[in-house]
Amino acid sequence: MEENLLVKINKSSNYLKKVTNDFAPEIGIILGSGLGSLADDIDQVYSVDYSEIPYFPVSTVEGHDGRLIFGYISGKRVVAMKGRFHFYEGYSMKEVTFPVRVMKFLGIKVLIVSNASGGVNPDFRVSDIMLIRDHINFFPEHPLRGKNFEELGPRFPEMSEAYSQQLRDLFKQIANEEGISLQEGVYVGMQGPTFETPAEYGMVRVLGGDAVGMSTVPEVIVARHMGLPVLGLSVVTDLGGPDIKVTVSHEEVLEAASKAEPHLRKLVVKFIERIQL
């Protein structure tokens, strides 16, 4: 009989505790497309390949390395996912969100999530950094479907503040102090892997979205299910809409993300320095 989710989480987290000598991270970070070099700001203590961790999937997307990095940023203990998993790769939502469960069991108190997205807000420009205020879930599968384990969280999680207002306020304050321009808006999560059509970009805007992407929403739902406050950051790597017939490739997404990287890295490091846990 297949082992249940709780057993798998415990086995993975216990393995990681063993190989990291019980290194207990306070902050979890998911590094999205083109943002992997944020890992360079970590004073690294341990690095574990996903392939070595029991029940972990393995990332298959270019720009996603596939390692858990343990170490310090601004004196705080962190664990960073260098490479995330996507529903479009063929994984179940349980697999996509499994690492968030494991990081919680390792001890994290806050989750920072980053991604690349397509901007539909006419005020946005390529390489803008958008602070995620809220999200709309358009994935065809929900990560909490199926048996609920009360040890992980309630059957019906409350989602009125999916992205912590307190964390957003601190991040905006730091951006203002550093003179770094920051957008704020609603992220719409869709399955992918195709980039959206002009009409689909237009639909996202009509429905109240400011940016659209293929990740983040499942991980945030699971984080909130477990009571973790979340800071969500999105780099606008392309623009779309009914009147914007611009072609986009994955290489261009990575290039646009890399242009925003220095500013995003600076803000995240200062945010971690200032956050009260």
C-alpha cells in the first residue's frame, strides 16, 4: 500500500535533518525562473540534490537546478529551493507542493516565493518587480484535494490574506528606502506550458489580474494551509494582451528576469535582515 503524505513528509524531513546535522532553517525561499543566483547571497553550509531526498521530484526545466541549499542570509538560517516543480511537467499537485511541506517540518516560519510572469497591467514594463498582493487560482487541480491531515492544517483553510500584509508592508518600506521601483498586484496561476494567447492575456486582465504565470499559487495554498505567512515576488518578463502581439520565448523570459535580479536580490537580502521572526 502506498505510504500516506504525512509519512512521506516525515521521512524526507528526517533525512534532511540527518544530513544537515539538524540545521533548523527559519526562512524558506523558492527561487523562480532566472532568479537562481539569489543563492549566491547565501552563506552556504549544506547543499542537497533533490535526487538524494526521499520522495522529492526532480526539476526538468532549464534555469531550475534542483538543489536544496541550507545556510545563512543576514545572520538568519535559510533553506532555498534552487529549482521548483511545475504542474505542467506532469507532476501531481501533491508532488509540486511537497517541498513546502518538508520545509515547514524542518522549522521554517516564513516562506518567500519568487517567479517569472507575463504582465497584463498596462502600467507594467518588462523587468518590473511585482509584489504579489493576492492571487487567482486557474489550475485544474487543487493541491488540497483528497484526504486532509489535521496535523498539516484544517480541511477548509482561510485565504483572505494569502500574502501577508505585514510582510508586504516591510518589503515596500525597504524598496522605498533603497529607491527601487516596485509594482504591486494580483497574480493569476494557470497550468501552462504554453505562454498565453493575446485573448487569454486579455481575459486575465478583465478578471482582475495584473500578471500571469505557471507556478506559485499551489505552493502558497499549501503554505497557508500550514499557517505559514508568505511573501510573493514576481518579475515581469514579458507583456501581453489583445493589442500586444509580441512573441516570447523561455530564453527571453530568463534574460528579462536576469535584468531585475540585482534589485530583487538586494531587496530580499535586506528584507531577511529586517524581518522579525
